[in-house]
Amino acid sequence: MLRVEDIDTYIGGSHIIQGLSLRVEKGGAVCILGRNGVGKTTTLRSIMGLTPPRSGRIIIDGEETTNLPPHRIARKGVAYVPAERHIFPELSVEENLILAARPSDKEGGWNIEKVYEYFPVLASRRRQEGTTLSGGEQQMLAIGRALMGNPKLMLLDEPSQGLSPLLVRTVVQIIHNLFRDYNLTLLLVEQNFRIALQLAHRHYLMGTKSRIEGVVTSKQIMEDEEIIKRHLSV
């Protein structure tokens, strides 16, 4: 579904991503693990076209998207859920969802009724302004809004950020069920390895300047605590 080939991305004069390559299989769930500031979020923004790379290639479902603007990448079935969620402040829950709607070319695609069925709390708050929701509810709205575009690939940035442990468990279970039941492809960025282990089966270990220092399975992480000490401990 996704191939990133030797990309270099700059923010201003800073060379943030240096020669990054990774891949995600169709229907797979892959996580980028690493400390703050190594380039995890910039990687997702590069794939989405928000911070496009200056060199290298990005190929999504067999088509090169390296130089496409974000709206054209979204039309190819890519959804990005940023850590900040970016809820439209003066719009209701329902208006936030409707703005992201894109028809599906397959039977059983996502629409507002299906999102409400999957997230009943959003249905009960449909007339409420999105920014008045709790943190967990805003995360559900951000995911529901992404689903309204009927994506094949979802880029999910730090879904646990700013949530209480109870809300984290709820959101993680929702994401897990979603990808299990609807065969979506997931590229996840996460610093909390416990969440990453619940959601992904393969993990890229990212070091400084976005250099990939290893690719490991969830089983390898659980069996070797040195992996976490070397790549995630402060």
C-alpha cells in the first residue's frame, strides 16, 4: 500500500528527514517508534504532502504521489489524523463530519450514519461544537472525520496524546476494532510502546534525523527490553 524510498525533507533550512525508506503492506498495521523530535510527525506530513520531500519517492497503492498536493493525495484514499486533531472550532460535530465526506466506489463505504453507528457518543453530540467535546471524544471525531473520506490508508499521529489512561484504553480499543473489522491499512506514529504493541505488528525504530535503526516485530520488543531502553528511554 505504501512505499517511501530514500526521501529527504526540510523544514526551512533544517534537514529533518535524511534518506528515509519504509513500507506498509495492504491491510497491515505498522508503527514508527522513536523519541520526541526525531522526525516521526514530519514523516507522516511528508507522505500526506503537507511537508513534501525535496528528493526520493513516495508510492501509494502503486501510484507515485511524491509531488502531489495534499487534497489529491487524500482523493487517492489517504487519511491523516494529526496529534492536534484540528477540529473546526465553530462547526458542530455533524458539520465537521460532513465537510470530510467523499463517496466510496465500493459497497458498504463510510457515511455519516455508519460513523454514528461506530461512535454512538458522536451521534448524541451531533449538534454540539466540536471543540467543546472531551479529549477522547475529539479523538473519536478526528478518526470519524477521516473515515468519512473512505480511506484505504490511515496515517495516525500519537493517538494517545493528552488523554487520560482510561480514555487511552477506550480509543486504542476503537482503533484496534476498526482496523480488524474493515481491513484498513495503518501507519501509526507513537512514543508509547505499549500502545504501539496493541495496534501494530511491525515497528520501525527511528533515531535522530529520522534514520531507521532497526525493524522489529511486537514479539521481539516484548522479549527484549533493551530495545525500548536504546530507542525510547529518555
